Amino acid sequence: MSAVTDTVRITAPGNPVGQSIRDSLVVAKRNLIRMARIPEVVIFGLIQPIMFVVLFSYVFGGSMNIGGSTDSSVYREFLMAGIFAQTVTFATAGAGAGIAEDMHKGLIDRFRSLPMARGAVLTGRTLADLVQTALTLLVLAVVALLVGWRTHTSVGEVLGAFALLLLTGYAFTWIGAVIGLSVRTPEAATSGGLVWLFPVTFVSNAFVDSSNMTPWLRHIADWNPFSATVQACRELFGNPGVSTSDAWPMQHPVWASLIYSVLIIAFFRTLAVRKYRSAAA
């Protein structure tokens, strides 16, 4: 911690944007070092999505009707975009708990005494969470290939899908940051970070075809930002599950996912920085 403190303390005043970037990278490095020293956090973060892949693939695979087919291999390809998207959004809980823990332990007060950009603490934390999410996605993709998932498009489109997933995950970590700054304990941040994620991820097209839902629920699912990312990834991967909905996000899922992510980042980052300043005042 002293090394990080010294690094930040000697940051010379200059271009505010450049200083904010440097400070954010220093804080991100601090959090990555911390993650490396507590590997069980990363390991447990990998186990949960792997369990979802195996359980959903083999338990529900033969009972789901996707495009008129109940073939389990078809459902696996349909499923994986949803599992990928769920994994990146569930990182929200970890982000919120981490920030709440830093607040609880008084670490934020130590950063306050340093000549650093106010938003750098939060930006650095979310960037470190993004790196961990990327590692989780890599491992999850390998597991998905082992259980039969395949892509049917170009390498560029596949990489574009994963980039879209990381952008969505980064956007949702800012929601976690707001939650972490709004509660008193890491435990409350974890609970608060998960309680709203379940309806967001399950009232969507992630695990079932939304066309089978009742009309009012399907409308919610089709306009769900999470559903837009899932649908975009299915298109970019070339997996089954093309939507028949007339909702704009389902007809233009890539653009919808990008717009949703940018709006979420803009709104919740502004709110998080404001709450950080008031909490640290």
C-alpha cells in the first residue's frame, strides 16, 4: 500500500485529463496486485459461471425448444451468449463490495489526502474489475467450447462480440460502484448488487426464447439492455436465436447494446463520482 501511496503522491500537477488517467492506472494496478495476492477471489469468480454452463447445458438442454428444435446442441449455442452476458453483469456485485470495503476500512480517506483526481479511485477500481472479467470470459469460452459451443462467423465478429460483452460489463460495474458507495458494509453491497441482477438477467432472452413469454413480459424483456447485448452476441457469433420481435433493440441489437452501455456509463459514473465526493467530504 505504501508503494501505491508514494506513486500517487509524487504525481505532478499538469494536464487534468492526463493526471486523471495516470492516477486511475495507479489505482487499477493496486487492485490487480491485490487480486493476485488473493487468488481464491478469482477462482470462486470462475467457478460460478462454469457451473451455470454445465447445469443449464445438460439439465435444460433437451427440454428447450429453440427455433423448432429441441436438440441439446442447439440450446448450448443459444445459451452461451446469455451465460457470457450474465457473467460480465454479475461482476457488478464484486465491484460494489470492493468499493464498500475500501470505504469501510478507511482506505478512501487515505486517498483523499493525496493530490489525485477524485474520480481516479473509482475508475481504477472498475478498470481492474474489467481485467478480471476479461480473464473470466476467456476461461468460460474454453469451457463452452468443451461442452459443444461453436461460432459460425468471422474472427472479427467473434472478437467484436467479446468486446461488446466487456463494454457491457464495464457499464454495469459503475452501477455496482454507486451501490458500494451507498451502503455501509461490503456484505450489504454484495446483497444489493445481486438482488436487482436476477430479474434483469432472467426477464430477458438469455436462457429462453422471449417469444414464449406473455406479451407484457416479452415487451420488458425485448427492451431490457441485457437482452440487447445477448441478442447482439448471438448475431455476431452466428448462434441460433434470431429474434422475431419488432422492438428496435431486437432489430438493431449491436447499436442498442452500444447505446445502452454508453448511457449507463455516462449516468452512473457521474452519479458515482458525485457520491464519492460527498462521502469523502
